[in-house]
Amino acid sequence: MQAISNNWTKQQIREIYKLPLIDLIFKAASLHREFHEYSKIKISKLISFKTGACSQDCAYCAQSSRYTTHVIPHRSLSVEEVLNEAIEAKQEGVERVCLSASWRDIPDGKEFENVLEMISQIKKEGLSVCCTMGMMNEDQAAKLADAGITAYNHNLDTSDEHYPKIITTRSYKERLATIDCLINAGVQHCTGGIIGLGETDEDRISMIHQLATMRKHPYTVPLNVLVPVKGTPLENNPILSSWEMMRMIATVRMVMPKSMICLAAGRKQMTEEAQALCFLAGANSIFVGTKLLTTPNPEIDSDMELLKILGLQAH
Ligand code: SAM
Ligand code: DTB
Ligand code: SF4
């Protein structure tokens, strides 16, 4: 079994990324089978308890207050409302939920107390809980560790170089500092990015390099294909070819063999055959339910049918 390496060079990653796609997928699929129970796909459901009215200017995001999009800001959901959504997910066969908030950073006080209460109540239902709520400090990371979350999603989104073209209201360094807080507190981090932001192949290689040289590889690497949202600066970006997503997934699988890979946003724009190749290349987690945070996602029944056709099991 190949050892896990945290000192990949950009050139090594570039050589993998540039392999002929058919060879890259074959190699990644082989490695995937060494490190994972390849027939198992983790399914999770997103629960957006605080939607829209976000102070940040992320150029892809429907929830930024700077753009007029289909998202109508909503008051935060109560602990009870979130718990009910989690119970509904459980009835659909989902064992993990991910709580999302359109925050730049986690606020202290009542709002954070509420989140801790949500986590505790959902766990009592026998579900596992992840969160994605923006940046945090050491103290908040320790509290999330105590609450027993499975992982915290905090994306780098793109390369350090491309980042200022996409987000100006926070820095790459600040994002990395949150990931450090998580690692220090012993919380598994779920960290990846988006393709289709107008980045180059070099930007993608640079982002993968950043992830693969962290002192701890992410527990999960979520990979999103941009879902262009009307009203955002990226509304007219072309829908990315699925071949590019496969190349991305396969490269991540090769350099971070132990991490899970989540085929996150963009599945609605992909064919089922393309998704199948993404699973072959090493993706082993998806979000289910007809809505991600604010954009459409396939029906759970058609996802289950696809997994059945492929001989894969949801867990
Ligand atoms: N506000 C928190 C933050 O920014 O970390 C958490 C929620 S945020 C919406 C989670 C991730 O969703 C982003 O980092 C981005 O990678 C992804 N995302 C948001 N809008 C997207 C879009 N239109 N297409 C693809 N991915 C998107
Ligand atoms: C991640 O990387 N992708 C998920 C999850 N982490 C929170 C969110 C995708 C959101 C897609 C855009 C939307 O629905 O608003
Ligand atoms: Fe806010 Fe997160 Fe959307 Fe950026 S990605 S605008 S921080 S909700």
C-alpha cells in the first residue's frame, strides 16, 4: 500500500493531473480499491439553518447580500425546526447531516449555543453531524470537538493565486488559520473547492498541492462544479465539462488516497454516466435531496436507482 505523503511537489501533482484521462482514471480507481471499501457511498443531507444575507462577496454564491439572486434571506431556523429536518432525513435513510450557515465566521453567544444544542439533539437521534459555518477561533473549535461533530467543512475553493479574483472579504490565510484551529482541536476537516470559477489548470494543481501538503490531509475533499447562479458575477460562466471533474477527482484520489472525496455541487448538470465515472475515479460521498443549500440536486430516488445499477451501496 502506498504511504501517505504530505510533501508532494507541484511538479509531481502536475504530472499526475496531466496523464491521459483513461490512464489517470484507471490508476486512481486501483488506488481507491486499496484504501476504501469502494462499493460504499456515504450519503449526507445538507440543512441550511441560516440562509442568505451573507456579508461576504464570494463571486459564485447565491447567498451573498451583495447580489440579487433567487435567495430570499430567511430568519435562522430554530433548534426544533432543524431537528425535524434531521428526523425527516433519517426517515429517508440518511445517517449524516451537515448544518450550514451563511456566516463569515461563527458568532459567539446565543447563536453558537443554539448550534451546539442542534448538534446534541440530532446526535441523540443516532445521526452523525457535520457543520459548515465559516471561520472560527480555537475556543469555538474546542467546543465543536466536545460536541462530537464528525467533520467541519471549510473550503479553500481555489488556488491562493486565483482567490482574490473570487473573494475579497477574507484572505486565503484566514481560511488556512481556521483549518489549523480544527486540526489543533482534533476536529476532522472537510476541505476542497470548486472548479469552473475561471481558474486555469495551474490553479487547480496549486489548490490540490495546498490540500495535499497540509500537516493532516482532509478527512473529506469536497469537489464542487460551479452551479452558475443568476445575479452573481459568475452567472455567465460556462457549465464545465464533466471530464474536467473526473480529472480533478482522480488526481485528488492519487495524492490523498485515504481521504474521502465528495462529489458535491454540480451533479444535477451531469449525466448519470459521468457520475459513474466519478465514482470509479474515487468519489465516495454525495449530498442527497432535491436541494443542496439553495440550488437543485437530483431526486433521492434516482440517486438510489443509479447506485443500484452500479452495484454500489449507500451508507
Ligand atoms: N458560509 C460558509 C463558508 O463559506 O465556508 C459555509 C457555506 S458555503 C455555501 C460552502 C461551500 O459551498 C463554499 O465554500 C463553496 O465551495 C460551495 N458553493 C457555494 N456556492 C456554490 C455554487 N454556486 N456552485 C458550487 N459550489 C458552491
Ligand atoms: C461543499 O463543498 N459543497 C456543499 C457543502 N460543502 C456545504 C454546498 C454546495 C452548495 C451549492 C450551491 C447552493 O446550493 O447554494
Ligand atoms: Fe457567505 Fe459562505 Fe456564500 Fe461566501 S460561500 S457568500 S461566506 S455563504
